[in-house]
Amino acid sequence: MSVLVFAEAIKNQYKKSTFEVVLYGARLSKQLGTECIVLTNGNGDSASNLGVYGAQKILNFESENMHDNRMLTKVISAAVSQNGSTVVILSDNSKGKALAGRLAINLDAAVVSGAVALPNTNDGFKVHKSLFSGKAVGSYSLNADIKVISVAGNSIGLEEIGQAVSLESFDASAHSSTVSLVETKRVEGTVPLPEAELVVSAGRGMKAPENWGIIDELAGVLGATTACSRPVADTGWRPHHEHVGQTGIAIKPNLYFAIGISGAIQHLAGVNNSKTIVVINKDPEAPFFKAADYGVVGDLFDVVPRLIESLKKFKAS
Amino acid sequence: MNLLVCISKTPETTAKIAFKENGTQFDTDGVQYIMNPYDEWYALVRAIELKESVGAGKVIAINVGPPSNDIVIRKALAIGADEAVRVDAEANSASFVAKQVASYAKDNNIDMVFLGKETIDYNGSLVGGMLSELLDVPYLSYASNIEVSGNEATVTCEIEGGVEIVKATLPLVVSATKGLAEQRIPNMRGIMMAKRKPLNVIPPVGVEEKEAIVSYQIPEGKTGVKLVDLENMDELVRLLHEEAKAI
């Protein structure tokens, strides 16, 4: 028996969300009284960092085809059978979701995507998952010998639990790819929205795209990622990948600033799992205030510059 | 070119979400249903565009569900699908749906399967991967662009913090996200024609269920907003630091 975590390295680096799944796997393996094995494509040096979050054995493989989920499914499946793994843990990102579905079929496993907490294994095997874009939570009972779980970002607080770790190489060369990668483009310098702990989001109250300077400045002072409401993305004021809400990205950062966003139910669905919500709106009746922890009633063009000044003072102190 | 589009029926985006029978069942009372937006706006429309540009083949919409889903299926036909199939069974899990669609696709010479990146009710994002594994074909997920030339597709897949542009040979499965196409509103002619297009009802294949939702909960809401005067942003910063420990 073992818990197998798939941890993707990008240019030999791991994201915070990847450390989270390693820790999730380590905690689950303790709960089940078994071993936490991490399958990764990092080099030896970077991979050994995974021991900090509880990896006990690291299986390191090399591949130039990390974009191909069919190939990766075969690699993970081979590691599962060689190690007698009964649980597979993945990140709930675009790749992890694709792998979760494929692996469930390949391993004849029970699957849940987007788990928000560790499984309850006292009576059966139950996992909580967010539903209806955050409006509800469901308890999934997994009933098969092998379980596949993808874990939503920011679901587990990172903690260094330091662990002696063994490193082995894993041969993935038998599995070739039929999908060729033309190009990868990454936005450098900012944390992607699904992984961001601090998010500054703005809506129609901004009045025009050229007014976004104060939002960028506020995000800059906080080290936050910017987001927007649907109308703003649909009119092309901001790029689609910034759209958070029911038909955009669902996020659960530590801190969410909603600036000039009224708080339509579809928007709230995608952000209401944020730990702390601050709403800035000139309309005291804006529905968003009911979903907020802190609120400022006032013209955002007046409030945001004042907030930036106060934050600068705070950061300097 | 035969394109299969998976369409789901979901509660509309403003529907009140509530549960009954001691939190074990979704309360459908008063809930209006729509076609899952990712299926309708992006997957279906892009499939129709590709068929139109090739000028041959057909777009088939497939749904797993009861007869009451026919209204959503007819909408897919009104938007431009050529024919539709309904697998006559409740769609209780991702694997159940994936196995129905895979069974149909294997028997019907399908070049590409399109579906939305997720449904807005269960947010599983699992059917596409399952279907691809069942068909043993590439899965291009979160596609925001697809161009097809001959039997090769070039697809832009959204990943966290960027995109991957990949090439793959048909057959394949594509999941659609925002940007893949522009929403089409069915016109009167489309609605009239939809009534005459074939909607075939077929029985399900047997599937052993491995997951079950045993209970639902509504997350606790916020207990009340703390308002801070706009003249006093130092106080907001203090609260965020000391009380919320968010900065």
C-alpha cells in the first residue's frame, strides 16, 4: 500500500499548489498508516525539497512530453502498479483535472476532483468537494480499491514537516507521445489566479479601461494578482483570463478585494470561498456587502488612492 | 467530418441552491434549467463553425438524461447541430456519462468530441479525460482556440498562468473554455428547423458506479460586514493585518 502524489516541476521549480498536494498526500498516508511516494519530473536537487512537505520516497522521471495527458496517464499508472498504490493525489489544475478523469478509467478507480479537505476514513472513504461553483459542498463516498483525488488550491495550509527522503529514478522512456508541443507561453512575474493568495478585482464601477492604473498600483503594493468581473471581460476592458465568477475562474484566496463590483450571484459563486473579502463600492445597497468581511462605502476613485497610501505606510513601517 | 458535442443540462446561473431529504438531495423545486454555458457558448458553436468551414460532415449533439432534457437538446439543434442523441438515463456520475458517450462515439465514426471545460453545477471537469481514455485518443483540455487542417488540429490550451499550443492528429477530444467561440443566439428559422431534425433516443450501456454523493451542505455565510470610513484607510489596513491576518 502507498499514497502516490504526482508533483509536476516546471523548469525544475515547484509551485506552492504542488507543495500543497505533497503535504496532502503525506497527511493522508499517515492517516492510512502507509507510505507517501511522490512521482515527479524535477531534477534530484529540486525534488529533494519535497521531503520538507512529507514525501518519503521520490520517483524521478524525465520527459519532454509533460503537455500530453495520455502519456502522463501511462507513466502514473505504471508507478501505481509498481508501488501498489491505493490512492493517487493530483493538483486540481487544468492538467490535474485531465489526468484525474483519464486515471479513473485507466485504473478502474473511484475519483473526485477539487477536494477541499482531507478524506474522512473512519467509516468508508469520504471526501468533501465544492459544488455549484462554491454555493455548496458535497460529501463524495469513494467505493473502489483505488481512489484518485485532485486537490483544490489553498485547501490545506502549508507546513514544513521535514522528512528523510529517498530518491530513485523512474523509467518513463517506454511511453511516447502523439501530441506535439508547438509553444508554451507563460505570463511572467505574476502568480496565476487559481494559486493567488491575494487578489484585487475590479468591475464596471471602473467606468473605462484606462482607469485601471489604480488597480494595478494597489495590486503592486500588495503583491496581489488582478482579476475582474464578467461584464468587464466581455467588453474587452480586461483579458478573459482575469474573469472570476461562475462562468470564469472560481478562486479561494486568503484576501479578495472587490472594487466597483456590485456582487451579482454569478460573481459571488466564484469568489465566496475567499477567506477575507473587502468590498469597496459607492452604493451602500450593493449586494456584495452582505458577502463581505470589511466594506468601504465611497467612490472608488477616492477610496483606492487613500488605501494605497495607507498600505505604503504600513509596508514601510 | 463528424463532430460529437456533449451537452449537459444545468441549473441556470442565478438558481437558488438548496437541498432536501436531510441534505441528501438537490432541491429542484422552482429551479430553471439551461444548457451548460461552456457546452453551448463554446463547444457547440466551435464544432458548428468547423463543420461549416469544411462544408461536409455533421454535428451531433449528445446528452444523457430523461425526456425532460429534450428542450435543451432542441436548443442545440436550433443553434445549428444537425442531429441529436439522448441516452435515456439519469446522468448520475462522470464515469456513467463518459461511458455512454464513448459507446456512441465508437459506433459512429466520430472525428472529434467537443465538450465544455466543466459543468457549472458539479464542476467535475472529469468527463473529457474519461472519454479520451476510453477512446484512447489525445485530450486537449481548456481549449481557447482550435484550427483544423486535414486531419491535424492545432489547439491552444489554457494552463495556469499561460497557454500551451499543441498539435495532434484526429480523432481527439477537446474541452472548451472562454474564447473558443462567440455565443450564438438561435434565430426563428433555426428554432423552426430544430423541430424537424432527428433526436434519437437510445438505451444506456450498463455502468458500475464507484462514487456517490452522500450529503450536501451550504457553506456558512459571512456573519456581517464591518464598515470602515473612507477617511480612515489606516484602520482598514490595521484590521486586515491584526484581525484578519490577511496581510
